[in-house]
Amino acid sequence: MKLLLYIPAIVWLLISAAFYAAGEYLSKRWGTHPSWSLTVIVVIVYALGTLSWLPALLHKNQLAIMGTIWLLLAVIATVTIGVFAYHEHLTSLQLLGVALALIAMALLGI
């Protein structure tokens, strides 16, 4: 377990958010072209995201802060996938929400 502590908590959170983003991308693809093989891939990718979240808790066992930072990273990842991969559009108010999420992460100490 000590080996997991050599990688900083923020790196684990970013890895977890990256797997989550990949899961979001693949689940949207599944929504348009469902298949059993893609279902299995989506579940594995989401599971890897969950597993990579756990070492972050070894660094800082503060669920309120770490969980909130992870949720904000997940929101930003999901918005990024939607906008850049699927060409979805955001309103000015939604862009403000994303900006506030970034500010919230800075205030939480990321």
C-alpha cells in the first residue's frame, strides 16, 4: 500500500476523473450503438475509475473535500467530452457554472 502513496492524491484524482471521462464518452457511444461488448468495456472503464479513486483517500482521508474535488473534476470532464467530442453547446449560464466549478476546486485546495 505504501507504493500507492508515492503518487500524489491529485494525480490519483486526475486518473480517476480520466477513467470517468472515458466511461462517459463510451457510455454515450453505447447509447447510440448498444452492444454487449461495449457494455463490458464501459463497466470496466468505470470500475478502473473507482479503483483509482481509492488511493486518493490514502493520502487525505477527507471524504468531504476529496469527494467534492472528484465530483468537480468529473463535471468538467463530462462537459469537456460533450463539447469537444460530441459538439454539444453550452449557454452562457452553463459556462459560468463551469468557471465556478474551477474556482471551487482552487478554493478547496487543489
